[in-house]
Amino acid sequence: MKMKLGIVVVVGIMLALGACSGEDLPPVSSTVLLDKADTTVLGDEFSYPGAENPEITSSIVRLEAGAETGWHLHEAPMYAYILDGTLEATYDVDGAMVTKTYHEGDAIMEGLDIPHMGKNLTNRPVSILVVN
């Protein structure tokens, strides 16, 4: 009950502040970033691993100018959205190096069990919303 009351208070404050600003409140909107993706960025199909107690984690990963993630891989589906900047990712696909570039606004399903490394080759930070 306290949670609902808190939400009502926050919404009320937001509405009051909007009314005080003299501007009309923007309509509620939704932007689909990735819709029903059934393959990774490398074209591989994926499925969610069975788990008795599945968990989801989200974070914002930030790479400073010139930074690298180091080689790593993901054993479960991972969604990423480039919030800011440009990221270059190199994938080791059976010994062949495949490089892809992701820009602000790109939404991807990362490759599964594929070693890869991300690099920020620009002079400004890259921020990525990551959902595991």
C-alpha cells in the first residue's frame, strides 16, 4: 500500500511541476528498440536456457575513450542498446574475425558462446544498456 501511495505522490508532483512550467505535458509514448528478435547479431538462433529460478540483470556499461572490454563471451542471451557513442565489436567466429560497428540507438542481441571484444575507438565515452 505504501508503494502505491508513493507512486501516486510522485506522479502528482510530476503533474504539478508540468502544470507550473506553462508547457503541455507530452503524451505517453513508447519506442520499440528491438522487436521479437530471434537471431543474434551473427544470425544465430537462440533460446532461453531452462532454469528453476531464472534471474535478469541490467546495467549500463560505460567505456571511456580508447577503452576495450577484453575478450569474453556470453553463455545466455544478452540484449544491448547503445545509449551513447559508437562501439566496434570483433567476434572470433571459428577462427575468422568478424567486426561490426554499433552506433547510438542500435539495439542488438549479442552473439552466444562466441568470443568477442568491444572497443571504443572514438574520443568520447560509449554507454550501453545491457540486459542479461
